[in-house]
Amino acid sequence: MSPFPKSPNLQLSEKLFLRKSWQSHQLRQHSSQSANGLTEQSANLTTRRNEFFRSRDSCSTAIASTARLSQSYPEIKFADYPTSAGSTSAGLKIKLQGRLSRSDKPYPGSPSFYADSYRLAGLKQGQQLHIQLKSLWFDAYLELLDAHTNRIISVNDNATVRGTNSSLTFTVKPGKDYLIRVSSAYPGEMGRYRLSLNNFPDSVGRFNFSYGYGLIDAAAAVARAAGQKPFKAVQNLGGSNWGLDLVKAPEAWAKGHAGQNVTVAVLDTGVDINHPDLKSNIWKNQGEIPNNRLDDDCNGFIDDVHGWNFAGRDSNDVRDFYGHGTHISGTIAATRNRFGVTGVAYAAKIMPIRVIDSEEDNFFRKFDANVAAGIRYAVQNGAKVISMSLGNYPGDPAMLRTRLALKYARRAGVVAVMASGNERESFGATQPIEPALLGVKHLGIGVGAIDVRRKVADFSTPAGQRPLAFFVAPGVRVRSTVPGGAYETDWSGTSMATPHVAGVVALMLSANPSLTPNEIEQILIETAQSSGITVP
């Protein structure tokens, strides 16, 4: 698929490749690409207007609710809407109706746009709120503002790539008061709308709505896999190696576990197999003779010496023209040497499988077929871990072929690690995109992103309400390999977090090759750390 859009105030871009573009965007470009293509939707959110308008002093609206009114804005008072449990802490659902009309005071300097604003009252710190705006009359445009400063906190134009409704998800901060503003994406639009607010529980047991079971811990997980006590802490590497320090990979290395004899398949845009930091760790099909145009090992693929290209015209060409797959590969298994970067499992092998291309994967069915074929190829050719920093678009059909392929991988004992998506801010996402969402059916691991301070990234799509094997890992400004023998630091996204977890799984399998996917996930759940994690 493609990258996920972000709200305009998000300063970090990210690279989580979905279908034909990334779920990520490079910080240096200050662009965010939309969840389904190489063009970025979040950039377009703001250009539909010439400016972000300041909040009005008053508004006019028709409200079908029992909410009390303040002097300046209709007030949605949460105490007026008790939950079935008699509490506003979980399960709250509020539905309102309104109408944009010429009687609404237009924004200063832009008389062609109309808006209604609501003050949220009675919120509690830590609440997870999901707001939806739907209209059959106009292209909905939803904003969340600081009620004291009128500063825009978040904005959304489309809840799905193909839709015209909007949604936002946010966590209530201490001492904050909020306004929500309803308007249209295009000038002159008017009509009826429905506004709904849902309050999700922050946690179900140890499982947190935003970050699942917490930060992956290689020191504890690999030790448990090896039947040993948690490994002792070692000195941090520091600098751009902060991600390795955060997941505690050096502690596993100190005990001799570095991903030996484990192959990790990278389903992505391809890999620069000649990169100085990767070439010694690129998987090679020992049963295939290069360039003889024969299927020497009878696996159904001719000359698949270094993987396969399911997305492009040349099936043997696994080169990476976009950088995404090479960046992922470096985080997993860049060689440990005196230059460049070091991968989490620096002794593992990378199996390049190209499933994303600039032209061939523009349609959902093609994307689903490519990913499913890539999974099956990985399993049939000896991969023990599959890293997938990709996913479908919001509003797309279920990835049925990919689901069947993941079931096949699970039965074969192969672990799938999948990015949750970068749609929390841009689409108001409340659960991972597929295939990561298939973790609820025990078909793999979902991964969100945190920064160096253990703060969940604004863009990181949350774990949701249904428990699954979901963890967070470093995914903001991650340094890794890119094509041409180079390195880049300004990559952010759940795409960058996913290979950290895939690398830790490779470390576990190097310590205990007999582990099943169920056992690996259970160990990760029991050893993950939630202390110190904060939510935006």
C-alpha cells in the first residue's frame, strides 16, 4: 500500500510502506504520504484551505442531545451521558446531530466555510476518545483544538482513503480542555451531519489500548527462550544506536545470541543486496545456479538466487529503488563491524522478497496477491521470521489471500511480524490495519512505534481494544542502511519499529530453534516492559 497521512502539526515523518508507497515519510522532506499511494493525503488536508482558521467566538447549531450549553459553545458534558457501568471511564458513547448552514458565522478571512464548535466538558485524564463525523451532504472536516489557546491539536479530512467522513483519536491530557470543530473540506458546503464520541478503556488487564503489552525486551525474552535468568545489563552503545539499547539487544549479544542460523524474510520494496553493511548477510539459495534459466532446485522459481520479485516485471530483480526495504533490512541484520550500523540480529540472514512496486501494485487485489505469494515463498524457502512493514488502506476489503497465507505460515512454525500502521493522527485509527490486525486471530505480531524517550509516536496506530500480540519498539528517527552504500537517520514510522521486533524474534530462535510461534509470542508478552511508556 502506501504511506499514512499525518496531521499538519506532526513534525516527524515516517516510513511504513503500505502497498505502493510508504507508511512513512522522510523528515527532511516534511511530507506525509497518504495511506494508499505515493501522493500524500495529509499534505492535501491543509491545502484545501489557505490557512488554519482561528476558533470563532460563537456558533450556531441544531443539537439533538441533552448536553448543556456554555455561553460561547454548545457543551458536550460527559457527566450527562452515564455508561452502562455508571462511569465515564469506559464504554461511553455519545451521538449528536447538527447542521452546517449560512446562519453559522464564517471563519474570519474565509466567508465561504461554515463551522460548528463544541466544548468537551467533564473529561478525565487518560481517557481514550474516538470522535467520528459523518455527513451525506458534505465532505466532512474535523478538528481538535485546545480550548484555552485555540491551537489546533489534530485535524482529519477522511476516515478512510476512499471516504468523505472524518475521525480523530486522542488521549486526554492533564489540565487540558478541548474543542471539536465541525466544518467542510470545500468552500460553500452545507447540510446535516452526525457526530459521535466513543470512550475506549485505556487497558484490559496488561493490554493497553495504545501500546499493547509494551516495549520489547530482548534481554529478558532471549534469556527466557534459552531457559536462563534475565541477562545482566551491559553498557549502552549510545548515539544513533539508541534503538538497540532500548530493546536491549547488546545484552543478548553478550551471551552469544546474534541471530545465527535464522533467516528473516523482508517483504517490502526490495533490498540493496550489495550494500557493504548487508551483502554478507543476504540469503542465498544454495540449490540454484545463477543465470542458467533453469529451476535447479525445483522450487517453482527460476534463478531465484537471492529471493524473488512478485511486484515487478523482472522476477529476479530484488533491487530496492525506494530505500524502504533496505532500511528495514539494516535494522534487522546489518553486519556488526567498525562502520555503518549494526542490526538487532546481526548474524541472521535477510531473504529479499519484493512485493511492492511503483506501478504493478496500485490495486488492492494485486497488493493482496503479492503479499500472500511473498509469505508462501518465504515459508517454502526456509525463512523462520517474516518482517512486513506494509498493510492495506483504511476502508479496503479484508486481505483474504494474505490471511490464508499467514495461516499457512503459522502451521509451518514461521513467525510473522507486522507494522500496525501510521494512521492514529491522520485517520483517527483505533486498531491496526491488516495484516497486523490479523494478530487478533493469532496469525502474527503487531508493532507500534515509540521514540527515544519511550513516548508512543503521534502517528502510531494503536493496539486497539481486542488483545493480540502487540508491542512497541523504536520507530522515530531511526538510522539504518539505504541503497547505494549509504545511511540515513530521518526515517520514522511503525515500519521502522517492526524490524526491531523481527530482529528480537531472530535472537530468540538463535537461542532456541525449537520455539513455536505461540511460545515466542507468549514469552514476548510475559517479558515486555510497560513502565515509562507515555502516550501522546
